[in-house]
Amino acid sequence: MKILFLSDIHSNFEALSKLEKYIENADKTFCLGDILGYYCQVNEVIDFLKEKNVICIVGNHDRYIISKNEIGEKKINESVIFGIDYAIKNIRSDNLEWLKNLPTSISFNFEGISILCCHGSPWNVTNEYLYINMEDRLDKLDEFEFNIIAFGHTHRRYLKENKNKIILNPGSVGQARDLETKVCAMLLDTENYKIEIIELDYDYKKIIELSKNNGAGDYVYKHLGGRK
């Protein structure tokens, strides 16, 4: 069985569409949250995920869009407000309902392999960051009795492979912060327990221009190859 893991699309359909063949060839595809936020292709991304039967969970940006009034604007970082407000104003009602019904994490067993998918961490499935330099925290993931633990949120890839355990962060589809201008994902082959690391190019300049035309600030340059 081939399982594709992707995360942090952030309303960037230009990037997501480059994974179409991988999604179609995989037996299952999991999106580890932050479907929306930052950029402007809100409904294009959700329509594509629904069409391709991608199994999704919510991330912190998605929660902001669902519950902005409950969370309170003061608790949302100023740099992400544009993407949140744009999504709230432009998301179709059917897509908002779809987003509201997504789980915060998924765990399942398949052919003797146990898998946990979350956005942040098993301890705080939506909000905790697990960065590559947090070795003590990452080592504690070995305490969980899952063969595969997949998470996102940091926009940076991480992969740790042991004999009976894989811990991974596939990186970001729509705003990679370790490989700027790239589309990142990971593909697991459960027959041989091998991970394929995916890096693809896309037209990031189109996303910069679209964001600017819709009123986004210059922060859109920061992780999309337009750094000054």
C-alpha cells in the first residue's frame, strides 16, 4: 500500500496541483492540517481535496477560520490575519461546512501497521510545534505505540526511521520554510517501509502576484522566493 502524506497547503492551489499524479497513484492520501490561511485559492484547494478523496484533519489556521470569533483576533498572529480574513470572506458555505466537520487527528490500523496523523503533536494535536532541534521532545514520540506518527505545522521536513517505527513531517505544500519555492510531501510504501521524499517546483510567482492583487502585505515574499 502507498500512503501519501502532505501538510500545510495554505490555500495554495498552484502548489497542491503539482501533486495530482502522486495523489491519484497513492492508495490513501492524508493532509495533516492547515488547508487554508496565508494565500487566496481557498475554494480551489478544498474542491480539489474533496474531488480526490484526500483524508484531512484541521490545523491551527483552519481552526482560526472556523472559530475566529471564539478565539479572538488578539490571539491570532498579525502576520496571518490577511489569510484568515480572506478565507472567511471567500469560502463557500458548503466548503465551510466540510471544514467544520474535519477531525483534529486520525489514528487507524491497516494490515498490522498503526498510524497516527496530527497537525501539531500527539500531546497537543493542533498547536504544538515539533522542530528538528527539539531532540528530547521528538525522542518522546517513541513512547507512543504507533508504527507511524505523521505531523505537520512547522513547514519543515523531518524524518526518523527505526526498524518498526517511522516519525515524519512531510514539510509544507504551500509555504515550505526549509525548501522555499518547493512543493514538499512524503510517500510511504507499507510493503517495504520505505519513504520517498518529494520535492517539486511550481509557479510561486503566480501566488505572490495573486496575493498582492488581493491586498496581502509584503510578508508573502518571505517564504515564496521573493526575499529582498
